[in-house]
Amino acid sequence: MSLLHEAIIAEKYGLRLTVEQMGEALSLKPQTIYNKIAKDEFKVRTYVDGGKRFADYRDLAAYLDSCRAGIQV
């Protein structure tokens, strides 16, 4: 896993990302992310806290690494 991806994401977004931030990082609209989550097609692990959905910065970094390597997580 690339520590560089982790560092860049954590610096820009913090330790957890909202759906809107994930959309910005992945060039997806938030509704697209919600739709993929509902269909169990979203490749980044997410969780709900206080009624809002988030992703850990390390999970997003791992996903980006897998895309770069041609491997889907």
C-alpha cells in the first residue's frame, strides 16, 4: 500500500471522508456513490456514524492503489 496516497488523502480530507469528499476524490457524484453502495458495488469500505456515511482514508488509499496496480479490491 502506498503511504503517499494515505498522506495525500489525510492531508486534504482528514482521517475520514464524507460521501461528498469521496466523490471529489474519485470524480463521482455523491448520488452515484450512494447508488453503488445500495447495490453493493462500491469498492471502498464505508460505515455509518451519527446517521452520516464515511470512509476511512486508508480504505480509499487502498482502493486507489488497487486501481493503479490493475487489481480490484
